[in-house]
Amino acid sequence: MSAMQKTPLRFLAGFVPTCLALAQPQPGTKLSVDQIKAQIHVTAGRRLRPQSWPNGARVAVALSFDVDNMSASLARGELAPVGLSRGEYGAVDGLPRVLRLLNKYQIPASFFIPAMSDVLHPQMIRDIQAAGRHEIAVHGWIHEALPALNDAAEEQRLLDQAIAHLTRWPRPDSSTTAA
Ligand SMILES: [Zn+2]
């Protein structure tokens, strides 16, 4: 590659971060070290790695999947067909492909599911549970963005609503599938 061809790439590499930085406020630059430390409310916490893994394993791997489908788009009120169809693909084709692969190797996994994903495609949880080795985990009511909500009571209401929905038994039959 000649020097002439490289120039535009160097220009872009320096130009894009500068533009982004200009558009963002920088309140952290005015704070003391103590004030900075006081801003940090969430950390990784204590390390949970045990002295050794069971059966002498050298490493442990956890597979988890977000079964978001169209819930995040719906939470934001984004109803454009492109985004919704992408979510539909996850429910109709994406999840079954993941499950076939996990079943082939008999690997257990966790599936984090917004309750709204289950409302719209209840077959998904039945398919996940059919293998008998996976777990269902709550992932909000409609994939709500908690920092945007910024409301502890509303967060609790949506979480309670999601748990009540995901833990109801028996599961609805496929005739209640909305989509
Ligand atoms: Zn998610």
C-alpha cells in the first residue's frame, strides 16, 4: 500500500474520537480524587474463583444467552419493521439453532428472557425446557433500560411483574402465541 493510500485512514483514525469527545460533557475533569471515588457505586466485588474447580478442571465456562427478541425495541417504542423482524428471527430461527447446537454437545446454558419475549413467543421456554438441562433467568419485563428509568419503585414493579409471569404454572399452550 502506498503512502497516498494510507493518509485517509490515519486522518479518520484521529478525526472520529476527537469529534466524539467534543460532543460529550466532561464533568469528571472538575472533581477531586475523593469526589471521583464517591461516584463509584458499583464494582466487580470480591473474587469468587475457588481454589480449584471440580474434577480437576482447568477452567470453568458459563454459557448464557439473552433471548431479547423484539422486547428492547418495544420498550423504546421503536416499531420499525427492520428491528422487529430481527427480533422475530431470534424467536423463530435463532433460538432453535442455538438449542440444536447445545443439545448436540449436551451442554447446559442459562437463558435470560424478558417476560415480553415469552408473552409474544411462549414456545421458546417450552423448547428450552425440553432438553431438561437449561435454566430460565429473568431479564426484566420488556428489556427496560434501568438507567433510563432511574426509578427504584418502577424497577421493582417491572421485576415483580416479570417474575410473576415467568414463574406461572402451567405454561400457556401454543394456541396463545401472539406472533
Ligand atoms: Zn438483553
